[in-house]
Amino acid sequence: MRWADLFAMSLGNYGRARLRSVLTTAGVAIGTALVVLLIALATGAEDNVRRSVFSIGDLRLVTVQPFQPGANGLSAVPRTITDEVVAQLRRIGHVESMFRQFDAPLGTIVEGGDDATIRPQGIEPNAPVDRGDLLAGRHLALGDRAVAVVPGNIARLIAPSVASAIGRRVTMRIGGAVKLGSTRIGGSGTPRDYGITVIGVFDEQASGTSVRIPLDDALAAGADNRGLTPDTIKQSTGYSGIAIEADDSTNVADIVRGVQELGFSSFSLKQVIEQIDQGFGVFRGILAGIGGVALLVAAIGIANTMVMSVLERTREIGIMKAVGASPRDIRALFLAEAAYVGAFGGIVGVALGIAGGQVIERIIRNLNPRTNPGPIFVVGPDLILAAFALAVVVALVAGFLPARRAMRMSALSALRYE
């Protein structure tokens, strides 16, 4: 039997019992639409979460913390990040750049009779924390001393506007009592005042109390607070953290492994992304399983339809075999009819899934008009093709046994069938 004749005959048989064919196709369409809808919604949710994580920082960044790896909270065992440790970290493969950080004791900005609690953060020029969030002024540069980049809320405390705060000379008091919220706590060491010039203002949403100052100034302030020298502070207290930039995000795992082998805890957004991918992979699998149940029900309907079709056309099968049709032709004919059910159901199901997703997205956006997330419902060509192929495969599997039964039917018995 020629392929053209096969498809023409199977299409005619598909349209012979229209109501039954339409209902069976509708079952496949509903299952396919559910698969498309659920997976597309899960993909949209994952994309939005990944987009939020990407906005936090660079995937190439690895933060080294002064604790043993694997511990957190009260169980964290402190470690000291000395200059010797920094030298060891530099020798880890794929390290492109490294930035030290030292957090001086809590303090206050004293200006106009109002005290604002601050966390002086000593960093090196071009450190990742000091990039891209400026509202006015500039970042720290090599050779800077007695300067600071302050958050917007501090800038508005010392000047009428953010821009007018640039160049203002203020007093930074390190140590002594500070006020955290409504609670006043005793600070560390003897309070000392330092004159600093505001050179930049960053968005306070990043950190409303952090004040970025040169690393050497922070070390000197920490040493003064404890009556020590900066070199002694480096050896006894060590740096508060190290920011490492990999030459490529694919090498972050190797750097993390190297940091942990040196006995220090590390964190990277790349690890967060990998965990998100794993979690959403399981989530998509669960949702696909829910849609698969609907397709399974549709497969049962296809099998039932094909069995009834074989019984109703027993004499027709006998006549076809009597005039020379081979068993393979009979099997191909019934499989083609099942494929039509899967193909038409897949096309309608994909269209219904896309339309339903757009309706859901529009409803969600109308309910939350102030938010502007990325696409909530994400359908790519791969999902469309996979859903369509799944519908066809399910239909073929469901139609295999009825087609096999028709193929094995005796021509004489089929002709005698009433």
C-alpha cells in the first residue's frame, strides 16, 4: 500500500465516526494543554527567580568568609583570614581578581546634632560591592584616604540633597555606644573621631547603614579602637572577608572547592542558581506528571476507540486481506488513525495551553498592576515540539495493541464475522 493511500484511507476512517473521534481527540488536547500550561508556568517562575538572583550580583563572584566550611549560625567555627591566607587564595586556579574587606567597629556619623549609626566597611578600589549603584559622586580610587561613599539616607542627613552631600566634610565616630533601632548598646573600645570627606553616594536599598571607606582607613580605625597596630589586627583579627572573581562563571565551582580545601567557608550566586535549577527541575517533573495523568486517561480513551473501531470493521479487515492487503498494511492503517488522533489533539492542546497561559498571565498582571515581573508564562519552541511529540507518541502507544489485534486477525474469520 502506498503511503498516500494509507494516509488518505486513515484520514477517511478518522472522520467516519466524527463524534467519537472528536471526543477522543478532545481528551488528548486537554492532556496536552495541561502539560504545556503547567510546564510553561513553572519555566516562567524559574526565569523570574533567576532574574532576581542575577540582579543581586555577578555569577563569577565567590565570597570567602572567616569560618570553617559547612557550618552556619551558632555552629560556625571562626577562622582568621591573614595575608598568608590571601596569598594562598591567589594561587587557586582561575582567579582573575581578589579584593580584601575589613569591617571596622560600629560607629556613628555626627552631623548637625543628629547621630546616625553606621557600619564602616573598609574595601579596596573597584571591589564588587562598590560598583554600579551610585546616585552621585564617584567610587573609591587607589590612594584615597579619609574619604567615604555613603548611602542615600546618610547623605540626606548631612545635606539637603544627595548631590549637595558630595564634598561635605563630616565626622565619623568609631567605637563607643551606638543606637540600633530603639536600643542603645555599648560599643567596643574607646570612641575616636575621624574627619572624612563624602566623595560618593549609593542607593541605600543595598545597605542603609554601610559606609564604604578605604581599607587602610578601616584597619587603622580598628587598630586604634583596640590599642593595636594595623599589622597586629591583620594577624590577630584578620580580614572580614575576601571577594574573588573567577575568570569565567563555569570555573566558580573549582574556586569554591579550592577555598574549602584551605579550610574556609565560601558563597557564590552560581551555587544558588544551580540549586534553583535543581529545585525547579523537580517541580517541572511533578507538574509534567500531573499533565501526564491527563494524557494517560486520554490514552485509555484512544485504546477504547481503536478497539471499538477494530470490532466494527472486522469484515472490512477481512475484505482488505482477501484482496491482498498485508498484515503490515493493516497495522499501519490503524496506527495512522491513532496518529491522527494524537496529532490533531496535540495541535489543539498546544493552542489551548498557550491561550490559557496568556489569560492567566493577563489576570495576574491585572491583579498586581504595580508590579512589573518578567513573562509569567514562557513557551519556547522546544516545549511546543515536545508537547506535540508526546501527544503523538501516547496515541501511537495506545493504538498499538488494537492495531496488532487487527493485523493478526484471520481473513476467513473476519469475513464470517457478523
